[in-house]
Amino acid sequence: MLKPWVAALSATLLMQTVGTFLSQAVPVVAPLMTAELGVRPEAIGNFASVNTLGAILFLLFGTPLVARYGPLRMLQAGALLGSLALLAAAAGIVWMLPFAALLMGIGYGPTGPAGSRILQATAPPRHRVLIFSVKQAGAPAGGALAGLVAAPVAAAYGWQAALLTAILVALACAALIQPLRPQLDAEREPGQSLRQAFTPRRLAAPVNVLRMHRVLPPLTLQAFAFAALQGSLFAFTVTWLVEAHGMGLAAAGSLFAAMQVAGVAGRLVLGWAADRLGDATRSLAIHGLVAAGLSALWVMFGPGAHWAVGLLLAVATGFTAASWNGIFLAEVARVAPPDRVAEASSGAILLCFLGYLSAPSAFAWAVTTTGSWTLPYFVACGLLAVVSLIVFALRAGREADSR
């Protein structure tokens, strides 16, 4: 039998990758999909926002499901729901797309609280941040998989074929982790009442999370700004490269994949660095300033530059702008009471998901209103830079007060 933390990390990493692969498959094939369905290209931002709304609904009401059925079972259920969502999207009926997006988000929702519950119970304390970051590396890995698999399949065989390919991958992975269920779901609570899901206490979970520890308000503010920038990059990069710069879908997908692969490396390297630094709040403040600057450089110069320069800027952006999540979740799990890790993770992720929810729709509105794709990107970069400076100043002030 695998060591508990090895089994836990393997399963959560795989399903995090699968969840993101399913979620990013639609943005990757969006140029072909929106053209065939007769909707504006930037409307993919609304799909991304509704997707996030579904995840938020799970985070609000779904934590008792994790306790009752077990975190691994909920990861499997999420993959199944995401597959059903892509099947609905592949039908090619415009009015079904919001339903598909909402269902996709609900399916993605368990990856955070279920993954945190599994890892917090098994991760060696001295490597906690790194292990959480490895698990969260599954998010950009899934995005890279979408860019490398879904884009070429869509270009060769059509966008519906790409979505069906993603469904087959997800269902196979959900079946693959089934043998680990007795080991990783051993502490589930079959008697957990599902009525707890729909109480005022659950609706107040985000506010209650902020009261658990003084580090959580600035940390969550930082996560919101990171999510706004990352959500904009993930939702629009392929469509922006195709529509505004005339790039082919396969080429745009390869740059998107390079950005995602760099995010995998970033989560590993920066997670290790955060463990060494021992101060997640300061680490993320510095991290945010660098990510905002490099993302702005990518938007200004990446698509029009020589291919090698564009690739370098895409990699630098992915390395910094898509590598914060594991540090954030590990710090939330560290400061939360041991018996409230899943609840704290749900509430904290919910608050940062407001960035994923608002940014893509605001981005789409800005493109429609101004005709500019670069202006919304610069706003997202500026927001992260300003918030990072504020968080850094608050951290420095707290240090000064403690002396």
C-alpha cells in the first residue's frame, strides 16, 4: 500500500488536473465554438463567470457532502458532473451553454475543500506548502493539457471532438482512483446531516473564515486580485491571440500550454521557496508585484514579438501569475482549527473565487464597450500591483508594531 501522503497527493493532483482540463477545454476551443454558434468571441468570458458561480455554489453548500461521502468520492463526482457539462456544451445549443457552465463549476468545486481535507490529514508538516503547491500544480497542468490536446483535436476534427476527448479522459481518471477510496475516505462521516448545507451558518462561512486568524483578511484580498488576473488570462488568451492577432488555433493553444506548464513549475518552485521563507503573506505580496509586471509585459509585447520572445514572456507570465494558489491554500489550512480545515478552505476559496467570477464578465464587457483587448488586461495587472503594495505595507506595519 502507498504511504498515506503519497496516495493523497497522487489522487488530488490527478483530479485537480482533470478538473482544470475540463474547465479549460471550452475556452481553448472558444474561437471555433463561438464562430459556429454565432456569438461574439468575448462572450466566452460570461461562460467562465457562470462556471465560477457554480464552483461558488458548491463551496457555499457542498462542504457537508465532503464529510458525508468522503473527499475522494466527491472528487470522482466532480469529474462526472464536469463530463456531463461538456456533453451539454458539445450539443451546440446556445441556450444550454449557461447550464453547462454552471454544472461545470459545481463539478470543479470539490477540488479545493476535498483536496485540502485529504492533504491536511496526511502531509508531513515541514513540507506542507510544497505538497499543497504540487497538488495545485494540477490546475495549470490541466490547462496545458487543454492547450496541447483540445486545441489540435479541435483544429483537426472540430470542437465537439475536442470536448468528447476531454470527457473520456476525465471518466478514465475518476475510475483510476477508485482503489484508493478505502484509504483516503476512511474518516468520512456517513451520519453527517445534509440539512447543514442550507443554513445561515453556511452562508456566513466566508465571513467566519476571515475571523479565524488575523492573517486571513490580507491573504484573501491578495487571492482575489490574483484570481482576477489569472481568470482573465485563462479565459481569454487563446481567443485574444486568434481574434486580435490573427494567430492560428494550434499556435495559440501552444502558447497557452506553455503558459500553463510554466505555472506548474512556478507552483513547485515558489511553493518550495515559501516553505523556506516561512511567511506566506510576505511571499505573496512580492509574488504579486512580479506577476503584475511580467503579465503587463506579455500583453504589451508578447503576441507581436519574435516567436521566441513571445514564448519567453508567456512562460514568465504563467510562472508567476498562475502559481499562487498552493501557497494560499496551505496557509489557510495552517492557521485554521484542525477540525475546520475543509470549512475554512471552502470559505477562503469562495472569497477568492469572486475574482474569477467578476473578472471574465467585466473583461468581456470592457472589450465590447471599448473595442480594446489590452485595456482590461492592464486593469487586472494594475489591481494586483496595487493590492500587493497594500498587503506588503500592512505586513511591514504589523512587523513594526510587534517589535
